Amino acid sequence: MTLKLIHFPQTRSLRVVWALEELGVEAEIETRLLDRQYLKGSEYKNLNPLGKTPVFFDGDQRIVESIAIIEYIAKKYAGGRLSRTPEDDDFGAYLQWLNFGEAGMGGYVNMLIAQTALLAEDQRIPAMKIWAARETENCLSFIEQSLGDNDYLLADFSLADISVVYLLFLIKITGNGDILSEKTAAYFRRATARDAWRKSCALAP
């Protein structure tokens, strides 16, 4: 087994580091400073042709989608821990939340971040910011309603939480944390109090 992750702190590769820590799976983690110009250069694009992060290798096999990577690691190297199978009663809910962190919510959060933090002031479009905030709040309301009295999205912590909590993290670190309601904010604090999260965030180049 030769597992390797190219990790840029605070980017989506953080999901993979977190999953590795939670699952107790060893991998070579090469932590680098985030340089968006470098990501678009030929050296990095030889690793990930999209010029995005993450990029993960299992020997000669390359995977570049963070959600696919964490599910791959859990199923192939951790006996399916923190994942679900079709035999589990909450399999549908697991798949929903696992993918919600990108397919359902990621686009809105990305736009919100662009319009509030990433783009220069003269490149921001007020109407897009309003739209992105409204759609993000709609997603957060869905999370809030679905949590009920549970500590996590399912009965216990799973890869689905790693998927969703990362987006809450992006919302927080870009100064948009005030749109998290009380229950969702408490869920975020609970998940990020885990030792594996703290160890993952401590990695530096």
C-alpha cells in the first residue's frame, strides 16, 4: 500500500486528512503552501490536470474528488468504518449527506465565498451575493431541521459529517459564520472538537 495525499491546508484536501485521522489509515501527506498560480502551472497539473486540490494517489491510481477519496479510503482500507452499506437502515441518508457537502451545497457556498472574500471589491456583484447567501441559508436550514436531537447527521459520526462540516468551516473562516443558526453552530463546534479534526488542522508546510 502506497497512499499519498498532496495537502493544501484549509482546502478540500482537509477532508481527506481528517478522514485519514478518524480512520487510523496511514498515508504520506505532503503539505504545501496554497499558491493558486502554482496550482495552474504545469508541475502541479501533471499531478492533477484540473489544477485543483486535492489529489490523492494509491500507487499509480489517482483520485481528485475529496468525497470520492474519503469513501475510497474507508471502504478499501478501513473496513467500511464511518461509511454505510445498502444493508444499513440509514444508507440513503448517508448517501444524501455525503454528497450534499458538494453536489447540494458546495456551489452556493463557493459563490458566497467568492462574493464576500475571494474576489476583489470591484469584481463582486451584489445580486450574486444576495442570491448565494439566500441559497446557502436554505441549505443550512435543511441541516438544522434534519439534525433534530442528534449530535451528528446520522445516529453517530460518519464521513457524511466530514463532507458537510468542511463547508461550514469555509463559511466560518470567510466571515460568514453569522448565518449559522444555533443548532448548526453547535453541530460545527461538536465536530471540530474531535481530536482528528484538531490534528488535521495542525498540519503545516
